[in-house]
Amino acid sequence: MTQPKTLTRLASALALTAIVGCSGMTQQEKNTAIGAGVGAIGGSVLTGGSAAGTLGGAAVGGVIGHEIDKNKK
């Protein structure tokens, strides 16, 4: 079984990778990646590191990030 701290560290590493790897992405893609990373960290923290909480947070954060500034065109 994966420890809660390990999941939090993994989520943090994924968020950092998403932020660093954004050079060739559109703004909407960047927002989606950043939202998913932040959501994964939040979900992990709020659920004590459960995999379901981490994945659920990533999904919700990704959707929210995707929708930010969508109508500002």
C-alpha cells in the first residue's frame, strides 16, 4: 500500500513537471495541467493521501483549469 506522504510527493512532482513542461502549450492546456496538479495535491491532502482522493482532485482541478478564461476570447 502506498503511504500518504508518497502520494503527496508524487502529486507535487507531477504538478511541478506540468508547470515546467508548459513551454509549447496553449494557455488553456497550461491551465488544465496546472489545475490538475493543484487538484491532485489538494485531493491528496484532504483525503489523507488516498489514491481516489488524489485522482479525484486531479480530475476536478483539470476540469476547472480547462474552463478558466475559456470565454475571454
